[in-house]
Amino acid sequence: MVLDGIKDFVLETVRRVGGNPCPPYIIGIGVGGTMDHCSWMAKKALLRPLGEFNAKPLYAQLEAELLEAVNNTGIGPLGMGGRITALGVHVDYYPCHITALPVAINFQCNASRHASEII
């Protein structure tokens, strides 16, 4: 199934980067569209507030499953071991043909600061 492939790719990437992105991190994942759009969605997904899941139940479930799996890797804060490796996993998606399904992952340090201003 496609979702299993996405999960495997994300977990493989998390294990490979380990503590380098300064865990506990927030993980943004873009799925679908073109690769450039997919990368943009992964970055944009990081801006969603922590604890807020995707509005589509399929992707909300994927986010919850990935968060649990990432936290079960044992990488932990600063890569020193422990049970909290990620604070959140946010998935954004866009339609595309199944034979060319791009997946992009973006890691954000836990010191994520963002604000907006209207000028």
C-alpha cells in the first residue's frame, strides 16, 4: 500500500538523520503534486500549530501513526536517547498520479518561532 511506503521512507529518513536536526523536532511532510510543490508543502506543513492534525481523517491517522513510530525510535532529545524524538508530524498532500508520487520531508528544530503581521 502507498501509505506503508510513505511510512517506511519517513522512518528510514528519521533514523538516518538521527540527532542532527536537533530533536525533539517537528516534521513536515509533503505528499503528491510535483517535486517542487511537494517540497513547498513539507515546509508549509511546519507552520501548522502543534497538536492540530490534518483535516482529512486518512492523513490525520497517518500523522498520529508516524508520530508514535518516530518517538519509538529512541533517538530522543538532542539525539541522546529517550522517548520524545518529535513533537509533531504534519502531512500536507496534493493529487498526483500514483506512479510518480513524490514525498518530501522537512525537519524543524523545536525552537520554531513564527509570527505574522499585517502592514
